[in-house]
Amino acid sequence: MSEAVKKDQPKVSVPTVTFSLDGQSVTVPKGTTVLQAAKDVGIHIPTFCWHPQLKSVGACRMCYVEVEKMPKLMVSCMLDAMDGMVVQTDSDQVRQGRKAVLEFILLNHPLDCPTCDKGGECDLQNLTFKHGVDDNRFDFKKARFKEESMTTTFDDKKIGPEIVLNRNRCILCYKCVRANKEAFGEYDLGAFERGNITQIDAVPGGEVCNPFSGNLVEICPVGALTNSDWRYKIRVWLTKTTPSLCNFNSSGSNIDFYKEDHQNKIFRVTSRTNDSIDDGWISDITRYGYQVINSADRLQKPLIKKDGKQVEVSWDEAINFIAKKYNDIKESVGRVCIGGLISPSLDNRSLYSFSKMIRTVCKSNNIDFRGDYRMLPNNPDSPFGVLRSQPFSIAEIDDSDVIVSFGSDLIHEHPNEYLRIRKAFNYTQPKIYSMMPYSVKSADVANIEYVYTPGTDETAINAICLAGIEENVVDASMATEYIKHVVPSTLKDASALCGLDEAELKILARSIAEGKKITFLVGEIVTRSKARDIITAALLNMNKLFGLSSKGQISILARYANSKGAEKLGILPDPIAPIKEALKNDFEEYPESEPRNTDGMMAHIRKEEIKGLFIVGSNPMMLYPDKEFIKESLDKLDFLVVCDLFETETTEAADVVLPLAGWAEYDGDYVNLEGVCQSAKQAVKPAGESKAAYEIVRLIAEKLEHKTFDVESIDKGVEACLAIDTTIKLPNEFLDIKAESEDVTGEFSHPIFIIDDAHHCGHLTEKAPSLNNFTAEAYLMMSEELAAKNNMQENDPVRVESEVSKLILPVKISESLDSDVLLIPRNFQSSPVTSLCMRKRRIDRVKISKVDE
Amino acid sequence: MILTEDSIAKIKAKAVRYPRKKSAILPAWTVAYRQIGHVDEAIYKEISKVIGVPMVEIAEAATFYTMFPKKPRGKYLLQVCNNISCALRGSDSMITHLENKLDIKLGETTDDNQFSLIAVECLGACATAPMVQVNMEYHENLDATKLDKLIDDLKAKKD
């Protein structure tokens, strides 16, 4: 898929050097360190402080090598390979040197391996055994840190919600501090004091609670940093690993589950480095999200609503009940009028069999996977669908010279891609621009951050184009043509309307026009906007005007673990023609009925034209941005079946609730935002009597219409669909763009955006205790100025009122926000923020007032 | 804000001299130290805002450099040189004398926050040893009597 992007790349000849490494001749590009060269040819050099994604510092001295004609041992991580060098990595002198280094490192090390959670996978332990240091010449008392509150000799210092530090075990490799600052851009951990009392610690008065903090524990070469979910629970050699994927982001971060079979329990998650996707860093959601699977609140058995109360029943009874209701509806109406809503975090097999059930058993096109977006287009070739289908590659970010992020709060939506952009920022220094309706932390890597007036997204894009035209950096005839299609048509008007600076816009336009390889990524602000089609039309115009896609990539990023897969498998009311064709071939039939998406289904439920609904893994009651609309709709239903891991607001409304297995409990394939299909293996047995979605679908479908829903035939269908290129051709013409404005009614003046918290995603992560240790309740995030203006302090309760509803939330003051925009996370059931929204609004607005004690 | 507008202006004027923002940390402290007499968490935060460097970097550097006091000190900081020349000329007994007179130990501050006593390395006044630096002033060729007079004068001084 990245073929289109990779074309016309001239092969640059890099100067190389050739040197001798343990007798073999090695040729590497100039500037490669000896350590890296050795790793490349498979020679192992031990290290503590070196990390492939960080700049070398040579702090631990463990990677000593002997170089001919150099008087002393050299640290190979800091030594650039040079022509004619003769390097020995395992000579007597080298071994002696490493042994001495270890002796030094062990001077103050407590050697409390039997009680240390790192034991068994500790670099220091392994290297000490390997290099045979069995005695210590240091006769004096070891230097000791002791946390005052501790009664034992351990120095257990809690430096973050999930991280415990033991300063005595720390060997001061500074890997955690460097990763935190360099790779994550976070400044909540530091190295303090000097000499014998040098120590790692959280920033004074703060704690280590950034969204990537779990990585610090993973890269610690000793047991100095441990995370509370793993501490004292199990020894590493008693666990087995299962390769899997993150279910909470769309990049499909590769992970390993550490599980224990007898307890049928997952104990932790570590990254499984896949440089093309995640560089070995995973966000905390990915790391602690597995606790959802272990939760004691999981649904164990099917539930049926009897006399208004849901009671536990057997699977047989539940399935028979569904069949009975299904036939009742069919008989009373004379046709099947049932819809289906499924979560885009489920695997391909589940998605496809669900689509097969809705299309062949229920004979309807009432199917969607987007249960948390308002007013989506029905047709897949709308401008939104076109831009969404464009290919995107994470690795291409690395050598892009211009990176633009439009409408994406990267850290909250695409943490992996943020780290990737940050890596480019550290190494290749591309021009980075961020455009958002409010200011975000991820813009810390941006050369310029553009904050436009909320609700003027298309004008902001139009303004870039007009700036390009004024700067004469685009084709003149195209420019004349372009201007005919847009209102406003001068840079002055457009920039005034969206509140951006003309000179800054010109810089951006020039960069896009002159960039050799561009990455332009579009995020959730656009996907979630009711005006997504107008905004994407503006983006398509810009793409055409600047010829952007011919020299890079532009795409709207998928948000959930398998959103891309759901699109490719046609889990849409009206999939694109080739997919429809494939489905027809596989199903041997295809419903003629009118296609209806989430909004359409709800509207028809209200008109009583749809009587029954299957919901699998989705929680529209909590996540759809108009709670009242969904609630009223679901109440009208004759029959609602909901499958989920937990009791949710949606399951409460259901007639039948079926327990769903989590992604760690069965084998499944997921398509990430690049369109790459990856596998997650089963780590543990499903909780209680829960079943994978595809099994539930099979049980129901076979009961209802006796169709074949066996795994083999489903997999064949999936394979056929995934083989189809779903990229939709970009339009040849400019599209008409007329800026859409919404009146701001005086009283409700503050725009709100519903976000995902940096430690939560969707409705499930609330059940992960570790993630709740970071954030356990919803908040109202506002800028410092706004808080000061309203005389509000951190954690003050504030009444948030929209035209339709009100909520009371504690204030959280944001360091990055600087306008009157308010942000509220949607991840907490106790604070239903979507109740503030109305589906027909483009920007939801509220007023705020302090709650008096 | 603890920093005065004057101090902030001075810090900003110094900060623009450096191509890297981080380099302005030490000069910024010097200004803060002159104004306040010590640096602590609250000051790190303010300096962080003024020069645009994350607070942790400022705190890291601050704890590395031991000569920036982290706690408030008395109005007069008595810095007794304890290096070889002064030591030969009796600086040890001067320290004991001051400890007894002020009823504090080396490194401590009197209860009325008037005097802090510390020992320092060579201040380059070997020819006139022993010596004490009081805030920014040198007092040389000292003996017990002169010291007593110095302290009494400081105590009597009104401003």
C-alpha cells in the first residue's frame, strides 16, 4: 500500500566505512557506532544505559571494546566506526574491564535479588553471573537511601500512581530520565543531587504520571523502577508470554501478555518491539488496559429481562429467547426489521460474521460500527470517505520533511504517532505544524501551532490554500480555478474568520508547497464533527492545489483497534462497490433494503420502522454525542440484545445481555490504521461463560435461519475482502466550499470538546484499576486564564450547563489550553458528558458557574 | 510572584545571551539568589516560567550545585574560610568562637534569623588570613576581639 508513497525516491549514496570487528570485516554507513555495527552483524555487546531509540551517553561503561592503537578500552556506544579500525569485543582485556565496571556498579547495590521483582529478567543479575564477579573488595558500609515512611530496610518510594522507585537498586544509567525527556517530551522525572547521593526522583512537588510512564519501568535494567501491578504478584519465570496487540489504539501496538495458566490470569503487558509500528514504546493505556480482562465486574452469564429485572440464565435459554422474539417480530411486522451496531475494537472474524448475520439472516443494511459519531454520511464515497480511505504509513513519518497534524490531539488519540513525530523532531528535524481548535500539549514539537476558532475548520484549511496562492507557490491556473469554488476567497477574510495570522499561514503554505515529502494527518476533530464532509472537501481541495498526495501522504487516521478493518470488511450500511461485490459473492445474496447508519437506525427506531437491535461491544448510551436521542430511541425498541464485557448503560436497557469475551481471550486478527493485518493470540480462557463475538453470532444465526457460520467460511470471506484495495480515487475537480457558521447564543458561550482522557479510551478502561490510579473521574479542563476569570481553583466543583442538560464536574487546570474552550473526558460512566451534546450541533456550547458550598 | 519585576527583567536580559535556553539556568539563579538569599521549589517554578525551561531541569541543576542554599538564611551570612592558609592562622578556633557566641552550629541559622554560619573554601585572601566574608564584604586579619566587634556592630546596625 505504501508503493504510491515510495515512488520517485532517489537512492542517496551514503558514505561508508569498513573496519574489522572480531576478525570479520564490517561495512557500515559513516556515523554508525561500533555498538550498533556489532548489533547489526549479530555480535552481542552488553549494555545498561544504551537504548536503540535514545541518544547514547556512555554512562554505564559496560559496552567496553578494545581498539587496536587506542591506549585504553573504549565505550562502543560512543565510538563511531572508522575506516581501518580493528576492534575486539571479547578479548581478555575487555572481559577484565567489564568485570571491573560490574564491581563498581555493585559497590552500593543491595543484592536483594530474592525479594526483587526484576529477578530473573535483570540485566545486572544476568551480566554479573556471566562475568563471574562473585566477591566484593569493598569492605565498607554501603550507601543507603531510606524513604522515611518505610519501616523496613527497603527504599520503596512511590513516585507516581503506578511506579515505585528503589534508589538503592538504581545503577544511575539515566535511561528513564532520558527516555522521559527525549522520547516522550515529559518533564516529571529527573536525576537530582550529585556524587554518592545522586538519585532519580519525581519532579519536586509532582509525580510521574505521564501517559507513557509505564515504559520507564520496562526499560529499567535493574529493579529500581517497578510498577505496582507487577510488584510482589508473581515471579517472571512462572509466567508464559503470549503475543498480542493493543485493543485501545489504532496503530495496533505489539505487546506480550505475561500470563499464568493455573490462575488463568494475565499479570502484565510489555512491548513487543515492532519498529514499523511502535519503536518499542507503548502508552499506559496499552500497558495497563489488560486489567479490563481480569476485572471482577465482568459479566459471567447471559441475562434476560424478566418482569423488568435482568436475571441470569443459561446460554440455551438466552438463544432460544432471542429466536422467539425474532420470530415474533418477523410475524407481527411481516418482515425482519432489525439493525446491528458493532464495536470497531473487535476482530475481523467477529465483524465479518456480524455483517453476514445482519445481511443474510436479518436481510437488512442496517449496520454500522460507528456508535459514537454523530450525523455520519451514508455513502462511502463522500469526501470524508475518500480521504479516510487514503493510505497512511507510520514509518513514513520518519523521513518526512514536513509534518502537519490537523485536528488531532495526538497524545490522547494517537500516542504512537506522536512519539514517532517526536522521534523525527529529535533526529531529522522536519518542519512540524499543528492545527487545532484548541491548544494541545502534543504541539510542543511543532514549529508553529495554529489555533483556529472552533467551528471554522474548513476556513482554516481554505486560508492555507489562499496563503499559498498569495505567496505564488502554487500553480497559477489551478489557483484561479480554486478561488471560484471557495467562500471566502481572499486570505484576509479567511484568516479573519478563523482567527489565524496571515504571515504564519504563509509560512505553512510555503512549507507544504516546497516540502519534498509530506505527512499530513487528520484526526478526531474532523471525524467527530458534524461538518466532516465540508472539512474534508476543503482538505481534498488543498491536496489538489498543492499536489500533496503525490509527494507524501494525507489521510484521516482510524481511531479504534479495528476501525480500518471494519471499513475494509464493509461493516457499513453501504460499502464501496468492490466490497459489496465480494460480499455478494460470499453471502450468495445481498439485501436490497435501504442502507442506514447509526443515526438512520435510531431515527427509524423512533418511527417504529426498526423493532429490534443487536449491539455488540458498543456503548452508544455512553459515547454517542446526544445521550437523550439514543436513550429515547432504545426505549422505543421492542427487542434489544447487547453483548458486552461489563454491565453498561446500554446493557441496562437490553432485553437480553450476553457476556462477551475480551480480546485476550480468543485468537483474532486486527487491521491497524496502515491497513496492516496483525494477529492477537489467546492468552487466557474467557471469563465465566463469556464467548467471543463471532461465536455468539454463530449461535444466534444458526438458531434463527440455520445458515453456515463456521469459522473457515467466515475466514475465507475476510481474506477476500482484505485483499481488495479500498482506496477511493481522489476527485479531479475542486469541490465547492462555503464556510458554515453556527450562531453562538449569548448565554451558552463556551465551546466544549469531548475527549478521551490521556489514560483512558472508550468505555472499558474505567475497569482497569491502574488506569484509574491516574484518572478516576471526569473533569472539566480549562485554561488558567479562564479559571482565574471565573475565580475557580483546581478541583472546585463547577456546574456545566448546555441547552439540554447539566453536570457538575471538578475543575482541572490545563497547562496547554489558552482559550475559552472546555474539555471533558467521556470515559466515565458516572459523568455522562454526552448528555450535554445535541447531535445536530456542530460545536456544543455550555455555560459554567461555580457551585457554592 | 516572589521574584520582583526588576529581577525578572534582569533574568530575561541574561537569558537572551544564550543560544540554548537551558544555559540561562545558572545566571537566573544568581539573580534570584541576590534578591531572595536562597532558591527553592517556588523559585524553580517562577524561573521555569520566565526562561521557558521545564522545572525539573532547574531542580536537577539546583540540587547538583551545592553552593546555592536551598533554605532561607539569616540576614548576615558569615562565610569563614577554612582552607590551608586560614586554617594555619586559626580559622578553626574562629569557627568555635562564632558557634559559641551565636549559639549555633556550623551550617545553622540563629533563631532571630540574623546570622548564618558556614565554612567555605579559599576566598583568595590568604595574605590577610584568617578571614570571614559577610554577605558580599571581606573582613580580614581577624582575631577573637575583632570578631566580637564585627558581630556586635552587625547586631547594632539598623536598616
